[in-house]
Amino acid sequence: MNGEDEMFETSTAPCVGERLRAAREAQGLTVEEIAATTRIPTRHLRTIERCEYDGLPAATYSVGFIKTLARRLGLDGAALAAQFRAEMSGARTESTQPQPYEPADPRRTPPLGLALLALAAAIVLGLGYLYWRGSTEQPSQIAAAASDQPTSPAPGAAPVQTAVATDASPLTNASSPTGPVVIGATQDVWIKVADGGKSLFFGLLHAGDRFEVPATAVAPLLTTGRPGSTTISVGQTPIPPVGDPDRIAKDVSLKPADLMARVATPPPAAQPPANSTTPVENAAGPL
């Protein structure tokens, strides 16, 4: 067989999506039935079967889809995943080919003097904006710096210290975890929950779905592709996001104590007004 025959066979070989579709049809299954058992959205299943990889999410999630489908249909998941990576890489590379450079028409290019005038005007406007922003922010920065300066204790300052101690007590109560750890989703998100190498959950969590971490888990860890779409709560206490909204967060501890540590600390105690009259000034008044 010569090189041309080999290239022809490679170009006409069925893609991963076609192989998965053939296996599904051979077993008499519909796309909806596969979606119900694998929890993969039907739109992704149809996109995969049409080999239109530009409509799929990131490669990490898409490869997970392929492995899940292969297991469901009794196929070799590792081989299909390797072929899928190669096909997806080729599709993404082909779609991002640089366009040929075409020189601009000299008749549509503005004169050099006009371009320099526009550049000078842009520089003047930028400097003016920076000056205006600096003049408006300076008073607030000075006030913030003044509020951070320590003040010497004066008679009557004891009630302020008592208020600080009183405000700190709710933090101690909030740090005591009660209730189960529940993971939810505001939109479709792929998550993984493991405990010491044992997988507790691995798949797609749809909007409105909930997964409760077993109470017997010793050191559960969470990996989520979209922290901004993943909700976590300990009992009735919501936990702040565990990472950037659209960046993968890996090995996030799901221990209740570690999650409660993420709860925001209480605001600092209020300082007495700057224009309030001190006891010394009142005593000095009659003199």
C-alpha cells in the first residue's frame, strides 16, 4: 500500500462521534436514553456524534464525556479518548488558522499629520483623566490612612473595648460547623468529589441538582470546573466561592471546619466619630 492509499484511509476513517453513534444505534438506544443514564446533555451528545467539536466545552470535560459514553456502550474508553484528543486538536488548530495578510489601501489610510494629531489628543485626554482620578481619590485615601492610625487610650475608652469583645463572640459560634455538607449548581457544571482516593461523585451536576457529602467521609476533596456556578453549604450556612468563577478549582477541602473558615470575618468595630468631644475637652471648657 503506497502513501496515497494510507492518507485516503486516514481521511475516510470514522471519527469518534460516528463510532459512538454506530454503537448506540446497534444497541437500539436513543440519544435521550444515553443522556438519562450518563447525565450528559443531549446537545453535547448530538454535537459529538456529528463530530462538530467546536461546540463542545474545554478538552478536559469533553474527554470525560467520551470516556463515559465508551463505558456506557461497552467500548474502549482509553483508545477513543486518545483518538478524540487528536481529532479535537486538529479541529481547533484548523479553526484558528491565521488569515492571509492584505496590505491596506493607501487611499483609505489617513494622512500622517491627522494620525499624529489624533495620537496627541488621546495622550492629553489620558493625562487629564489620570489627573482627575488622582485628585478625586486623594481625599478618600487620606481619610482612610487617618482612620488606620492608632489613637491613645483616653478616659471612657473602656466601653469601646467591651464592644469589640462582644462583637467577636458570634465569630466563634459561626466557626462551629453543624449540618451536612451539600454541593449544588446554578448551571451545568462538571465536578468530582473524592475521599482518600475513593470517588464519591464524578460527573455533570445540572442546575438545581444537589449532592450531599457522606458523613462518613474522612477527608473529602472537591474539584470543580466552574467555582462560580458551584454552591456549597454547611447546614444552613452558605460558603463563599472556592475559586475564580471560570477557572478550575482542584482539591478543595470539604471538611466542615475548613469550609467554615472561608466564611467572611465580621467587620471591624466602629471607631468614635472624629468630631466627638472628649472628656478632657469638657473638663477644659469651664476653665
